[in-house]
Amino acid sequence: MPPAQRHPTMADVAERAGVSTSTVSRTLRGLTTVSPEVRARVEQAARELNFAVSRQAASLVTGKTGTVAVLVPTLNAWFMGSALSSLAPVLRTAGMELTVYVIPDLAERAAFFDRLPARRNADALLVFSFDLTEEETDRLDTLGMPVIYVSQHVDGRPSVYVDDVAGALHGTRHLFNLGHRRIAFIKTVGASGFSFSSNERLVGYQQALAEAGIPRDDDLVAALPVGDERATTEALGRLLSLREPPTAIFAEQDEVAIAVIRALRRTHIDIPTQMSVLGFDDQPVADWFDLSTIAQSPSDLGREAGRLALQLIDGSEADHKRHIVLPTHLIPRATTAPFDRGERAADGELPHA
């Protein structure tokens, strides 16, 4: 009976290609620190030896799991779905797997930070859209792996996010350029436990006011939970009952902007003739409603976060405090229009609006 044939190992591939075993591992995992010439030699040697990558064997050689973990508050959101849909292919191309930890409530959050399951099961952790306490952030620092913060800036840690301040500044400036001077800003509170983007967009709105020489008016800023129809109607009622009501409303999420549009239509206030409405995000629903908005790309965020994670996993000399800031873009559609005082007075608007 012939002896059992020995399966080729990573060391066999390394010997044939004339490189180290760790170089073979990096090559076969698709990491970017291998030159094209070396990659071609390794891949050729693997084909000649009929070598199949074993994740367990690679882990023994490299000390890596071949997995990137993601911490998210929910999967029931356009932003999360778009970001993860673009992140996964980046990791898959590099031979990496994706593990998702969904932390929807305080009990599961406490359990996650108590056990830190990612410590044993991943080579990097991506934290999406969480307001973490200082204690929680320090706890993640003990993982001994790259922790990348996505859709938020965290001092001293790698982060990938859009420039929310600039986006809101440009959106408010757009309304000023249309002739509006009484611009309300509606921010969100509560539901997701995440306030970074909301706070940054408010800062951008306030910077635009200062740039235009217009004093802040706290009566023009409203806060409400996403999806609360009654709260939206009440906030709109407060704005419309001001002695000088707004002629434009800037909502910091498209969902809120669309809720405002629905409430305005129920009161027979025409958009954009009597009230301009601007959103932020450019979700697919914004196009359906022909909503003017500030566009961000969660797909780009997901891709950039994945690439940064791979760089930090593979390169000890990579910048572990790097911040990648992506731009936003104004998308003008049908819900914003020039302010026409005469026409609005003729339509019965309050004379000092």
C-alpha cells in the first residue's frame, strides 16, 4: 500500500518561491504590503504545489485570526447597511472574514464590554456610530489590536468619518444664498445613543450663521427623536408660532426632513414656495421625495475603514492615529427655492416672516 501523500505546507510554498513563510501568508491573504513581483512568485509556487490556504494553519504562523470584527448599535438603518455592504468585499478580497456584534441596548452593551469577545476572535475592531464613555474607550484600548472608529472622530485613535461640520456649513450657506435669513435647524436626540454627527452638524449650522453675521436664535433650534410623528408636529408647531417664523428648515437627517415635509403638507404649507426644506444624508428616499440634501457616502466610509483596518493589521509602522475625513456634497432638488417675500405675503404668510 503506497504511503499517504504529504500535503504541501506554507513552508513548502515559501521555499519554492524563495521568500519567508510570513510573506507567503501576507500574499495569500491579499494584503497590500507585498510587491507585485513577489506576489506573482508566491501564487505561482502555490499553484504548482496545489497548495490550499488553511485559515487555522495561517493563524498558527501569523498569530492572526483572519477576521475583522464590527461593533454596531443596529442593522436596521440605511447607513449601516450601505457601510457594511462595501466593507465586506474589501475584507473578502484580502482573504479576511467579517464578524458583526450588534449592541442594541444597555444590557448587551454592558455584557460586550465586560467580556470583550473580539479579543479572541478578531485582528481588528471597527466601532460604528457609538457614543462611548471614556471608560469604554480605554477598555477597547486593552484589546491589543487596532480599533478604528467609523463615522466619528476620536482623539489619538484611528478614525474614518465625513466632514459633518463642513456639510452643514455648506447646506446652511446654500439656504442663505437663496435669500433665507430665518433658518431653523432640527437635530435628533435619543434613539441611537449616538450624538457625534448631530453635534457636528449643529456646529456647522452655527458657523454659517456667524459667517453671514446673523445672531443665533435658540428658538430656531429644535430637537426630536427620529420616527416620532407627534414630536415632529409639535416641533413644527413651535417654529410656525414664532413671532418671526422660519422660511427654511434644515433637518440633520433625511428621515427627519421627510417627516417635516409630511407635517407641512398636512397644514397646507407649500414646499418650497412657502417653506424650503433641506436634509442631510442623501438616502434613496431623498431622491423619491425630490429632497434637497447634503450627501454623504457610507459606502465610501465602509471601504476606507476596511482598507485602514488591513493596513493597521499588516503594518507595524502604519499610522495608528490616522484620521480619514471624507467630503460631503450639496444635492439641490425640488424642496429648496429662493425666498420671495412679496409672493409669500400675497399667499397669506405672516408679514414679518
